[in-house]
Amino acid sequence: MEYIEDKSYEKDKELFIFRLNGKLYSILPKRILEIIKFIELEIPEKLPKDVAGIIKYDSFFINVIDLKSLFGLETTAYTPENKIVIVSLDDSIFAIIVDEIIGNKKTKTVFLRHFSPTKTTL
């Protein structure tokens, strides 16, 4: 896992905000392809530690990243109340599971901590 520290003083930056274990996290809205209700994940025999499973998206299978595990948060069982967010990053498409969607909000950003997933995670 790689974090890139970035001090940013942009005003009125729009972010897609979601909740995990009571804390707020964000991603740029342009990275979001779709938000779907939680569905049963397919779980092949061998998966990287931070991948919860795979789902079929359009005509191919994509990894579903367990952000709680990836960020070192307490992991809990996923429920039908969770949402799956389909994300596009560079040339990769993957999904993340979130506890709650807050929505797009303009925020006065003073400090961001960027997560840069590795190819093995995706």
C-alpha cells in the first residue's frame, strides 16, 4: 500500500464522500462509473488479502477491494445495506465496498492523503 502526501489548497473541490466504520473517505467523482446495491461476491480459491471477491461487471469480472482490510480498519461482515462502487483508475476498473454513500460535496480542501493501489491489489 502506498500513500502519497499532498498538501492542496484548492477551493470548492468536489468529492464523492462515503463512510467506512464511521469515518469519512472520498474519491473524485469522475472516477465513479456506477453505484450498485450489495450483491453476493464470487470468491475464488486464491485472492490477494485485500480483495473480498469478484463480481461480473458488463462482460468481464472485476476485483472487489475490501477497503477496511486495506486501510487496517476493523473488518465487519458486509450486509445488504452496504453499497458497491465501481471505480475507474488509470487503465483499471475495480469495485470497493462502502458502508454508506454520503454523496458529492464541495469541500474546501486543505490536506489530502492519496492512496495509490498497486497492480497486485487490482
